[in-house]
Amino acid sequence: MELMKLKTLVKDLSDITVKGSKEVIITGINTNSRQICPGNIFVVKKGASYDGIDFIPQAVENGAVAIVTDIFHPFSKNITQIITDDIEEVLVKISSKFFQNPAKNLYMVGITGTNGKTTTSFLIKHLLNHLNYKTGLLGTNEYHIGDFIYPSTFTTPLVETTYKFLKEMVDQKCTAAVMEVSSHGLVQKRVEGIDFDVAIFTNLTNEHLDYHITMDNYAEAKKKLFQQLDSSTKKNKIAIINADSPWHAFMVKNVITPKLMFGIENSCDVQAKNIEFCSTHTTFEVTYQGQSEQFITPLIGKFNVYNLLAAISLAVHLSCDLKMVSSIFASFKSIEGRMQSMKKKDRIFFVDFAHKPDALENCLKTLTDIKKAKIITVFGCGGNRDKKKRPQMARIAEKYSDTVIVTSDNPRKEDPQEIVRDISSGFINKNLHLIELDRKKAIQKAFEISSKNDLILIAGKGHEKKQIFAHQTIDFDDMEVIKNM
């Protein structure tokens, strides 16, 4: 456990007022009062539906010895108070100092974009491991901290957690870290102060507009990663950009870090062509600076070619020749819940995390390219999330599928039937879809109505092992349901 006196931790902070002893020993930093351990600082933050002030007594009861707050609390006289007008800035600075600025000792790769972050992060981890970097990973599926793997709670962890995990990676002799950097994480400054070596932009499509309101706001959030890269003190920095995204020019505008562009359609530095798809693999050719090399991957679909191109771009930036890169990625296996396939009695099931309109369309376009018979799609939409995408996803599923079964995803606090009604409003042909609220029964129904060589897509939950309802969370795994049928 790290230990540091408060006076050391706040020594270089300006524009703060400290009420109480600076001699207290600090053992950790936390914004969640329930997770406070003896000796921790509790950082009092305001959320959309809560005020951290209300949780000061719980934090003190759990052993907090200091709080960071924007106003003096007269009823908390027996605890040291660090008063500041900018809680977020202080949180970043004390986290960096307490955990000894771990990013300076890691080759830091940040990946942002609507889709593709998870697959790209695993591809890059695979690459860096082959290049003798011991690589950690923070992302949607899980956290890899040295030799340990933990379930993920956020795509991009909270500030203090991010710094803590990066420090643990350093302690476990990691030399690189790959992070999925979400738009929420960027707006909420969860990666603030981290010096990146590489920033990657995958794509930008309609998503999270319940949070960002407009696409321009959403794009501005993503761009923060590249602005942060500009201010990084690392040498040999690179911005890797999808040249086929309509937002690529926006992302690179006024960015001074050198850029490497990848794509399929538009002229760029790292380009794929002659792409061929089948149900078990994808082959394509990559060109870079006059070199050309054939690639084969178990990942299927055009969107996965883009993910690979992002990782290949980093490889050539690190001076790898394309032949070597092709060999490295030929050994890459599929990722849990990302077009993960399973053959079952002459049908092929695909499980994917696609819970956004464009992600669902990407999956179904891929299946359309390789199908020999029918496509059956099972999907739902998460509760307490953007409702506008529900009818959009219905229209997409209907366009590419022979049959659609609408079911529950994670209803959370919403009525599952209301969610299904929202989805169903988007169907044009009301006779091509079925409704089965029980997700397990919906998957079984897809199998029952399928025939030899049919492709069955189970979309929305991917790698998740739980299903969240208003009053309970149950164990649920799409792949396990398929295995046990």
C-alpha cells in the first residue's frame, strides 16, 4: 500500500485552502464513499442524480481522513478539508502524484471512436506483446493488470482508478498500456494528465446523444484525446486516424502531432484492398510506402479490417515490416462477444456486443456477404439509454434479416414491454418479426425456426455475463445459452 503525508501530496497545489491537519497519512484516493478505506481521501463530486456532500458521513465512518470539496463543511470539523474551486483538477493532480505519474513509465496507447475500440485494443495488446512489451489493458470487456485479469466496470475507469491501475501495471513490470478512451471518459477528465504516445481514432457515428446532445459535441469530446496527445511530453508521438470516416478531417484539424492515416476507400498511408470474406476468416492485402503484403485473420467483416488497419498502422510506426506484421496478426484469435462464432447442428451462431444502429448494421452487412441461406437476428435495446436508436435498429435488422426476434437486452429500470414497443414501431413489414421477452427463449426460438446453413446473430450483450432488470441482476451469457441448447 502506498503511503504519503497530506502535506506532501498537496505541496505544489495552488488555489487551495486546507482546513485541518496536513500531517495525516494518506493511503488512497476515492470518489465513492462506499469504497473508502482507512486513511483515504474522499473527493466530493456531484453527479447527475447525486451530491457527494450527502456521503461525507459515510466516508468518515469508513475511515476517510481528508476530503476534497468546493465549500467548507462546518459539520465535518474532525476531518481535514481541502477546499478548491476545481475539484476535477485537484483530483487529477493528487492522483498523479500519489500514484507517481505511472504513465511516464509506460508506452501509452489510447483508442477512441464509436465502434471498434475493444477489438483494436486487443489487437494492439497482441502486437505489443509480440514486440516484447509486457502490456496492460483497460477497456470494455476486462482489465488486464500484469498477470491478472479483472472484470470491467467502465470502458474508461474513473480518474483515481485509472492512475491506480497504471501504477499496478508498472509494479508488475509492464512496459506498455492500451486504453479504450470513451467520450464520457474524456468529458469527465478520466484520462486527464496522462501522457499518451499514441492516439487512435476508429470512427464516429450516432451514439450517446442522450449525453452529448449533438454530434458536434460528441466529436469535440473525442477530439480531446488528440489535443491531449499534442500536450504530451512523450517523444515519437503519433496520431492514427481512419481516413474513411467523414469526421477524420475534424479530428486532425489543428493537431500538430504527426499523423498516420489508414483506410480502404480513400487514399491514405496504410491501405487495404482485394478484401475477401468467408464465414471463418478474412483475407486482404495491405500496402504501405510501396510495400505490399497479404493478411489472413479469423476476424470477419469489413469493420474488422478497419480495426486491423489501425493496429497495423501502429506496427509500421514502430518500424515493423509488413511481412512480420502479417505473421503476428495471423496468430490472433477472436475476442469474446465480438462476432464470436459457434457452429451448432449445421447452423452458425454469431454473438456480438452490437447495441448501436451502425454496429448492428456492420454485423448484418458482414453476414450478408458470407451467407448461404437465411439470416435470423435476435436483439433488444438497453433500458435507460437513448430511445431514438430503438426504431432505427428495427429497420436495420429488418433490412438485412429474413426473420427478426425482438427480445430483452438489459432493461434496467424500464419496462421491457415498453422497450419492445419502441423497437417494434420501426418495423415496416410487421409480419417479419417475432417478440419473445425472455432472452433465453428467444435464442432457442431462433434455433427452432432455423435450417441448415442459416446464420443466426445474437446481438446486444456480447461478452456480458449478467442481465440487469429493475429489481434484480441475473447470471446470463448468450454463448452459454447456445452451448447448452
